[in-house]
Amino acid sequence: MMRTPIFWCALVLQLSALSPAWANPALEREITAAINTFRQAMLSGDRALMNKLLHPDLTYCHSTGNTQDKATVLEQVRGSAYFEYAETTIRIHGNVALVKNVTDMRNAAAKDTPNRLNVLYVWVKGSEGWQMIARHPIRLPVPGAEAASAPAQKSKAKAKSK
């Protein structure tokens, strides 16, 4: 089947409309700056900065299933003892950025205990700049914890089978 030049032009236009803007280095730098500013606000407990970064219609989920709005998140900002990102990917579609990473955040009471979360952050760019409008985490196992707990689980299974 022969394709006409009009077909190819239409295909290119459709694909360019679907193509995410993450190929735009300037936008990627902007969202990277926003997520790093969020990290700093979490470390310092800076409510004023968090207020600027969080969208008024925020849906902030926790790995426990608890969901909070912006006012509740701001009330509970305390500052973290440790907050790091790894494996970050950014996809930008117009004024919406999907940021997925592994976040390790710890409070002062458990600063030596990893709290690894696979998190999807959704950011929107409006008149206030980039603001987080949604966060959805899933708890990840701590590396090595599965191997360390395996012998204990096997012992429990043997005890139950007797």
C-alpha cells in the first residue's frame, strides 16, 4: 500500500503533538529545580516555601493510604532528618510534569532506618510556577531486609507445620 505525502505529514503532526516535552532541556531544568526545592523544604520544614510549592488543589497520599489536602500537609510539616531522590524520571506534557523516583525520607526518630518509597509526583505549571498537585507513593522493601528476614520466616513456617 502506497502512502501519500499527505499521510506522512499528518502522521508527523500527530506524533509531534503526542511527543512529551521532556526533550526540552529548559523545562526539564525548571521541574528539576522545583523538585529539589521541595526536597530542601522537606528537610528544613520551611512552611512558607512549601506553601509556594504546593498547589491549592493538592492530593497528597501516603504509603499508609492516608490522603491529605494542602492545609493538612502544611500543618504537619516538621522537617526531615534525611530526604534523597534516586532513579528520577521526568516526563513533561504541556504544563504537567510526571516525576517518578525512589524517595528515601526519614524523620529524626528513625534517621538510620531507610523509608524507601516509589513515588509519582504530579506537578503543574501555572501563574505561580511549578506546583505539586498530587503525590502517590508505594512503600518499597529495604535492600537486604528480605534476605535477612527469610531465615526467620522459614523458621516460623517450620514451627507451624509441626
